[in-house]
Amino acid sequence: MIVGKLAIVGTGLIGGSFALALKQAGAVGEVLGVGRNPARLTVARELGLIDRAVDWAEAGQADCILLAMPVGETAAVLKNLAPHLKPGAIVTDAGSTKLTVVESARAALGTRFADFVPGHPIAGSEQSGPGAARADLYQGKRVVLTPQAETRAGAIATVRALWEAVGAQVETLDAAQHDRVFAAVSHLPHLAAFALVDDLAQRADGDAFFRFAASGFRDFTRIAGSSPEMWRDIALANRDAVVAELDTYLDALQILRQAVDAEDGDALLKIFSRARTAREHWMKTQDS
């Protein structure tokens, strides 16, 4: 057993899967659930994701607390939690952005900031809520930790051990680098999918487009089924990096537009071939 008592703030896909996998691995004793939606906490308990629903005071007495709610709620949650943290309690998170989370934790936790381990599991689904949780969600997936200079070594080791217990591969990154990388490979694709679906839906003849859309459209837009609240918060929390990636992507689209408009087949073939080669190389690294 790694920790005797774990508290989860947000018992949906991410938090619920973490708790369920740790229970199955025998890595945790009791799991407590905290959240703003009592009905969801009841479902989480019925599904065996948590053992009890508790308030902030009791959650702060856990050995480790995972924040698994939208990143926009981080500051408020930490403000509620901070006064109740027992000595040595570790706080970690699963947010998709890190710089703003670190700033919120530093402000809310004060001298307890050394017990905060920023984290981000690179796993998920367009589904949400306790019913989407599954014990194998993190098997073979990467988890990025972005510890700060002050972060206590023992806290990092415990959080690393918890993620490894659920089958994840743990890596570390600088928080700013993390946000730049994920603005490009995660946040931008979600925004692009949302934008395309919304554009078609707003057209007067939008029904015709959706009626004839097939597997390519389905695959590209799958992530537009993700939580709007969560992705609103991510886009705003990582604003600078996301805006930079949007500008770069718009430049790339403009190059494509010019090539199509000019009937420049050679330019299109060069771009498409380069992209295909890069993707095939990436896929091979995923399989190895």
C-alpha cells in the first residue's frame, strides 16, 4: 500500500479512473470523494470509485489529495482545502495546463506549497462523469510531472509511485515547456475540432453536411464531444501558448489555401507527403 487514505476532488473520468485503478492494485486503503455535485458523488460511491463522500475538512486529513476537476476551479478548490491540510499531506493535480495551476497553488498553499506536485496524465476520452471511469485508463500512458524547485522530494516520490501503480509511465517537464507542447498537440486539435463542428452546425444547410459526413469527419471531430466547460478553462488557462499555436496553424492553413487557389499540386504534394511521413514516424514510436 502506498497511501492509507486518498481524497479525490472531482470523481469523473480522470479522478474516478485513478481511484479505481489504485483500489484494484491494492495501492490505497480508503478513497474519499469531494465535489460540488452530490448526485455524482453518490454514483461514484455506488460504482465503487470512492468509499465515502466527505467535506473539505475531512478531505484535508487524507495522506494524498488529487485535484481532478476543471483547471478553472483550481484556485477556489485549493483555498477551500488549504486550511484543513494535515501535516505531510500531499496535494497533486491532473490539470492539462501547469503554469496557472502552479501559480494558484503557490498563492493558496503558502508554506505548504512544497507539498504540491503538479501533474498531468496524458490519457482521457471524450466521455465524462463517474460512469466513464475505468481501471485501465492509464495503462501504458504517460503522466507528466512538473515539480518546482521547492517541491518536496518525498511528495514527488509518492505521486510517482501512485501513477506507476496504475500502469502509467512517469516523466518530468518544466511547466512552461509542458504548456507550450500541449498547446500544440492537445489544446489546438480540440479547438480545431470544436470550430469545425460549430461552423457546420451554424450554417443554414448544416443538416446536409452532417447527413453525408462519414468516418473521416467522425475521427477528426471525435474530441469535439469533450466537456465544453473543461476545454473553456484549458483554453483560457493556457491562453498565451494557445494563441501562439492558433496563429501558427492559421499561417499553415493560409499556405494550403494559397496552394489550392494557385492550383499548385507540387506544393500540396510536398506538404501532404511531409506530414504523412512525420505521422508514420510518430505512430511507430507509439507502437515501440
